[in-house]
Amino acid sequence: MNNRFDFSRRKFLKDSIVLAGTPLIIKNTPLDFASLYNPGLSAKLFWIEKGGGPAATGLTWGTPWPKGKLKRGSDFYLTDAVGEKKALQSWPLAYWPDGSLKWTGHAAAAGLSVNSDYTVVAGKTVPYQEEVVIKESAGSILINTGKITCAINKKGKVLIENISINNKPVATEGRLIVLVQDQPDDDDIEIINKQELQGSIDSVTVEQNGPLRAIVKITGTHIGQEVTLLPYVIRLYFYANSDEIRLLHTLIYDADEKKQFIKGVGISFDVPLNDELHNRHIRFVNSAHNGMFAEAVRGLTGLRRDPGKQIKEAQLNGKATVPVSQFPPEIAENLKYIPAFGDYTLFQGDSTGFSIKKRTASGYSWLASGRGERALGTVYLGTPQGGLAAGIRNFWQSFPAQLDIRDAATATGKINLWLWAPNAQAMDLRFYHNGMGQDTYELQREGLDITYEDYEPGFGTPHGVARTSEIVLKGLAATPTRDELLYIAHNIQEPARLICDHTYLEQLRVFGGNWTVEDRSVPPKAAIEQQLESYFEYYQQQTDFHNWYGYWNYGDFMHTYDQDRHTWRYDVGGFAWDNSELSSDLWIWYYYLKTQRSDVFRVAEAMTRHTGEVDVHHIGRFAPLGSRHNVMHWGDSAKQLRISTAANRRFYYYLTADERVGDLLREQVDAAKALNIIQPNRKLEGIRDKKQPDYTTNKIPASFGTDYGAIAAAWLTEWERTNDAGMKEKLVNSMVTIAAQPHGFFTGSGILHLDTGKFDITTSEALSVSHLNAVFGLTEIAEELISLIDVPGFTKAWLQYCRLYNAPPEEQQKELGQALSKLNLGQGHSRLTAYAAYYNQDSKLAARAWDEFYSGKAGIVPGQIQARKISGPYVLNPVEEDVAVSTNAVAEWGLAAIQCLAFAGKDIRPLIPYNNH
């Protein structure tokens, strides 16, 4: 290792934490905090995942606090089950309207026991026993966790110069690699030109600088011969007393999908190998039966001459053999005739199968070495004196993925971690049809009518979509035992994770008061809770039955089922990928909050990663809007705030303090500016033929439903994160001017001035209402806004909307001057009725909410999954199906069930009789 720095951990100065993407200057402090401090205030944590033992790496989570109890700058510590105090690194995540802390982020050093309960306590910080030490120079950053050191470059194409243990490198030359070619891998094309691009560094920022957790953010692009493609964002996470580095890899797609086909996306490390060939060890881990592929570069088993039990067992167990001079002579003299296999590849081509092959070197044949179903995605290369273990999280779920070992028979081996496998076909992200003549809005509406696809030339492009992946690098001072490597691999896939206990979250109402922890105390509630469980588990099954996996797909559900073909409508326009339609993200997150189940959390996490990255354009013409449901995630011409909405990401951000999701939330603060170019209603009859007003980036059309729900979610989250008075002012202005419309929310839409947050007040008395207005997060965000900001007119307007949407026609006529017609999703809107009942303490209205919920109007009649098994020649593979299930209906049923229980649970009555659906 090049020891360019001379420093002592004890000389480390505790610099202020630089929050990822959070302004360092808070613009307003409305309260005098002189006496605002409550030492002893505590929050219980819960192990949502336990891994296999003590947390090998450090942990990060978010903790909420009661309003008005803690000031900015409060200290915290951690206590275990026996009351022992442990140090925490803490920072603010969000503030209450009075400026007190609402959420704080916390990091703990490696080594917490998963067999202990933990509690965050407000109080004087405990002295640090371990520290992450950072030494920064003009060209590099050196980080010492106490277990490993890592040198990071600030420029060039080598991101990680080395990872070392006790001044001995176990990995060097960490580089990002992209392979690109000018043709797809099909279409019988004979000549394909390929080239390799390497990640080039544009900027390096220390986002957190310890003492227990450090984050280094690296941004750049991939550069080749006259080609610059695919911007990236890398975050490296380091924890005190940990030998692991967590690497969060975000790739933003900006290639020309018709001319540039990505053949491989990965990261490569060199691994120094200074031992005998028979003491160089290769490991791959299989998820099935905790299996493992374990070999040496030069094997000593199965030979015609037996080297003896001691030598063979040492090699099989990754230990150093006795010196060659002590080998049996017939072995020692002929070692040179035993082939040394220097190259290995594990290729996960789909979610159900992987293969392993090896060869001696380039230019020689590959040997088939093993097969399996789902690899855990962990590889090891090293010697008894140390090496590198590395793993890709959600490896088989995000196929095609690949792990390579190269040149292991030389002095410097190599590990390649491929997020997109070069052994697979190149990415082909071209649109899937030629438009079929839909070159006018009228023809596109006709197409929508038959396939539910909203097509428009030039809109079905992946330009600007992103994908975030997680990699763990672990420096080891010796080849791990097989059990140790299994433990490492399982911890990479399901890392130990602490999260605030959900009973505490419910008590503080930090995600609103529209959910409650699971309650089966009386039969009607038990029946609903059971149905919630059944639907979640049904979708777990469907994910596996129908292979909802893949680099660009993992984390999404399909939209609608095809009962004739016994499959989901993966190839039918707008019926294919769901893309957050009708708030499937919110359904899963609120169900997690109810149950605190780890499997629900993993589904919600994967959905947040997917819908926030793949379904949203982050750069380019459509940024930062999302794309409506389609055969291809980015294929629809409806680019909308309702898909990119911050409402879907807030849960994961606050629960985990994840910096990348923090980026996505901030991306949405000014997202509404894009509506001046792309109006969601531009194709509607009566609008498409009219000249549109002259909109600007600060004057845009916005509905009071899906648009405002997303705008308010972004502004609310930004206000919480920064306590920015200007952001609150825009929220208040928007609330006041919606309330001032002739019919409040029933006015439907208006012209929004983004610089002030004010809507123009219309003089029209026309009513406008859509069944979609409230079902993309507006319901949930409005409830939070009312609880945080006192704008009586807004509260009145929202309660009117909640009360009247499902009201009898005569009641609508009396209050609005006319009855509302063609309203849909009656069951889903029962939660609005329930909220109005709760707010006004109206038991009669609560009874109406339950009637609406049980009726199943445009939803699901209460009952359990009625799945039947289909097998034989009617399907490719056996499946279980319930033809009455659609993701729209289940998401709305789930949200209605959860919120009716929360708002009207005390008025629940026995279930009315129902038929199996």
C-alpha cells in the first residue's frame, strides 16, 4: 500500500457532520429553545432483520420524537437490554412546525448484538470507544475504520485505490466498468463493435465524516473512445470497528437505446495473491441448502497420488498447507503438472438458474463446474493470509448478474462484480412496437381505448431512468471458514437492521393517524386483518410464479390479470407493469407499519428502490416526472407527478435515513415545473384542440388531485427536512387558495404559481371531480397537512370533499348545487368518509364508511383469496390464480381497510354476509 498519510486515530477531530443534501443553514427557528430539552426521552427499536449474529457492519436508522420535546443539537445514546450505554452518531432528519426535532438519524458502530433489545435515549453522548478516522488531501481520502483502511481517489478512473488490513492490501484498483456495443445481440447481425468504458470521477464529497459513520459520495460518467455515457452516483459507507464497506451504486441511463446497447455494468477489483497456487481459494455461495462452491486454483484432491489427509483438509478448509518441502515427494515433484484454474464465472441468467464454469486461462476451454437455482451473490478470492469477499445484494432477483474471478493463477487476481452480466444478451431498451400509425392525439386515444396504452412518438424512451444497486465489500485477514462465509453472504442479502418499533410510530403519528398496529381482538377486525395478510402473501406468490424479477423489473408488480391465458397482462399496453398505479407503494408501506413484518419491509424496500428510480426520468426532457403503467416501465406518454411523488418514498427515507432516497425526495421539490411543458390532460377531448395558455416554469396547470397531492408531498417533506419558512409559506398559500375556490376541491384544478405557491382563484362555478384525484397520495398527505398546519378553510374544503364524494346524490345536490356523476372507486373512497367521521366524531358517518367499504363498489367484496391451481398444458408452469384480483383493486382495498380501521375502528360492526369473489 502506498502510505501517503501519517495520522493517528487519536488525533481525529470530530468535525461537524455534513448532511447528505441537507442545507447547513436553517432559515428559521420559530421557538426559543433555551429550555426545550428532555433528557431521558427514549424510543424503542426493533430488529426488522437479524442476520446471523452480531451486526458485522454498523447500523443506521431514523427515530421520530414527540412534538416540542427536543431541540436541534440534542445529544443521544443507545442502551441495550441490560442498560449498558453505547455511543451514537446523530443528525437531524426532520423538524416539527415549531422547530423541534421530528426525526433524527442515528448510526452505531459494528458489533451490536441481534439478541439484545435497544433503545435510543435523549441524553449526553457516551464517549466513543471506536472511531472512523478520515484524512483528506488534495488528491485522495483515506478512511480508517479500526479494522480496515480504504484509500479513495478524487480524480481519474480508479475510484478505490486500495482496501487494506494492517497495512496489507487485500484489494486494489477498484474501477467501474461498462461494456457497450453498437448492435443488439439478436437480429442475425454478423458484425458487432464493442468497447469498454471506465468510470471517470467528476466529484468526490465527504457527506458524513464520523465519528461512527462516514459517507463518501462519488459522481461521474463512464468514458471510452469518443464515448461518454451513463452518469453514476456511488456512495461508500464506512462504520467504526467494521471490516465492511457498503457501496450504493446508482446508474442513470442516457444512451441512445437504438444505437448503444449496454453489454455489461460492473465494478472490478484487483486482489494481490502472494501464496502458492494450491493456497489460493475461490468461493461462491448458493442460497439453496446453504450450498457453497469451494475450490483452490490448483486442486490437491482427486489426484492419482494422494497427498495425505492433513494436506487435503487444509486446502478444503481454506487453511495454509504445510510447506511444499513437506509434501510427499511424488506430489511435490509433480505439482507443475496439475492444472491451475485461474478464471471462474458464476452466471445468474434468470431468477431460477445459475451456472459456474472455470478455465485455466484465456484462450483455453471452459469446464462446466456446477449449477444451481439462486446464488446468494457472494464471491471470495484470497489466501490463508487474507483476501476479499464481495457480494451483490438481491443478486438473483436482479438478474442477469455475474461474478467473475480472473487471473487467479498470477500474482494479481481480479474480482468482477457484474450488475448486468456480460454473458447475457445486451440490454435492449428499444420501444416494443412501431407506433402502429398513432401519430395524432385522436388516434392515440383510440389506441388507449383498446389496449389501455397511452402512446405518443418519442415518449417511450428510457432516457433518464435510473437503477440503484447495493454491493458489500469485506476485507478479510484470512480465508473464512465455510460457515463464516455463509454468515457473510446471508448478512449481505438480508443485513441486520434496526428500525423504530411500530407501536411507537403509531403513538407519534409521524406518518399520519391513518393506520394502526394489527388488531385481531374482535371478529370483524380479525377478518379484515386476515384479508390484508392474504393479499400481501398472494402478491409474494405471484412475484415468484410469474418471475417479477430482473435488473429493470425487480420491485414492481403487474397491473391486471388475464384469466384466459392464466397470466398477468405483461404484453397488453397499460395493463402490464403497475408503476405505483393507485398507490400500491402506500398499501405495502402502511401494511408494513401495521405488522412490522420483515418480509413486508423487504417488498416495500424493493418497491421504493424500483418505483423511485426506474419509473422516473431523472435527467432529460421528462425529468423529474414518472411514467404511467405500461409494458415497459418508461413506455407510456403520460409523464406524471403522481408516479414520481415523494409520498411514496417518505417512509423508507425516515425509517432508514437513506441518502439516495433523500436525493429522490429533493428531486421532486421543483418537479412541478415540468408541467409547463407536459400537461397530463393534453390529449383529452375538448382540450387537445385548444391553444394552451402560455405556461412558464413558475406558472403551471395543476389539478387539485394527483398533481397537488404530489406537489404538497414534496413541499411538506422539504419543509420537514429543512424547517425552511419559505417552503412552509408556499404550502400555506396553496392551502389557502384551494380553500378560496368557488367549490374548494370540487373546483378540480387551477393555475399554480410555483414561486409563491398560490393558485389563481377562478370565477367559474363549474364542478370538476375525478375518481383518481384522491388515490395517489392526496388523501394521506392532506391528513398530515391538516394535522401540521392550521388553515381552517383548507380543512373545511377537504372534509367537504371527503364527506360528499360518496354521499347520496340528494346530499351532493343540496350542498354543491348538483349531484356528482360517473364517480368510481367507491370502496377506495370509503377511507375519506371514515376520515371525515373521525374528524367530526360522527358515528353516523362512520357507519356509512363501513357500508361503503363492505359494499365493494369498484373494488373487492370482503372475503379471502379464492386461489385455484392451474397446471398442465393450460400454462407453461403451474400457477395459482384468483381471477378477481387486480393490483388497482387490492391497493385501494388495502388502503381503505387500513384507514377505515384507524379512523372508524371503534364503530366497526359485524361483517355483512358476502359471497366468495
